[in-house]
Amino acid sequence: MATRIPKAELTGIYGAIVKRMSRKMLGDVAEPVEVAWHNRKVLNFSFTVGRKVQKWDQCDENLKSFAHMAVASLVGCSFCLDFGYFQARNEGLDLAKAREVPRWRESDVFTPLERDVMEYAEAMTQTPPTVTDEMSARLIEQLGAPALVELTAFIAVANLMTRTNTAFGIESQGFAAACGLKPLAVRSTT
């Protein structure tokens, strides 16, 4: 499927820098960048948010990765799932678990805490959100308040990115496959 907003050609010095950095990090220019190039203020906002989120350090990176992928799976953002799996590989995270996120409820590879995190991510993603006092209490007990604040904000950012990409019609670019990673598990339809 083609993107709903046509991709733009990245031009000028800034375009050359963005293309070079994207190819260095991903091996290709990411389609969300090509679409957002139409509005540089929006593109720069997403770059800024991404850089700031990477600096957060109160919550375990694996947990945040699983949460983001759980959001992407629920929303249906194949680009975000593919990118999340690719990114997990590059950051040395648990790939066996990352590939199972789309079917986390059926998979036996996750700890109770990881399941609580993905349940919370999905509850935040529902419209309206279905987060309960019990979910929050379990996570505060296991993670502490600073990490739960970070996890909550991280999930909110994941929703921003996944919903934007889905609305743009952006699909997987095959980053994970290009690295020789096993295909992601398929989300159960039950």
C-alpha cells in the first residue's frame, strides 16, 4: 500500500544530513521521515521527542520496548513493530521476547512484570483508556513511581507515533528482515 500522503524528496543540506543519518542508523530513509518532510516543524518535533525520550532512564529498556511494541501491535502499526524489533536487536535487548510481543498473552516467554507492562500499555491505548487502579498499584509496587511515570509517558509517545504512522498508511519497511531476524510472531485473533 502506498502512503496516504505522498513521500517527499528530502532536499537541501538538511535533507542530505537527514538522509545520511537515516541510512546510517537504518540502512534506508524511513518512510515516516519522507512523509513528514512536507512539514519540517512536525518532523523536527518528532526528532526532538525521540531524542528526549531516549534520555529517560528510570524504566528498564526491555520493558519500554515491549510496551511500545504492544501498542504498535494493538494499533496495527506494522512499521512500528518492524522498527521496534530492529531497534531491540541494535540495543542488545531480548530478541526472543521482542518477536513474541504481538502474541504476548499466549506466549510463555514473559515474566509476570513484563505481562503487567504490556497489559498496561494496551489499556492506555484503548479508546477510552481502560487503565485500572489495580494495574497502576501493581506497577508502582514493582517499578516504583518514577519508573511508572516514565513508562506512562513512553506509552503515550508510542501512541502518538503508531497512530500517526497508521493514519499516514505507512507500513513495514522490512528493517528486521534485512538483519536476518526471525519473523515477528502473529497476533492471535481470538
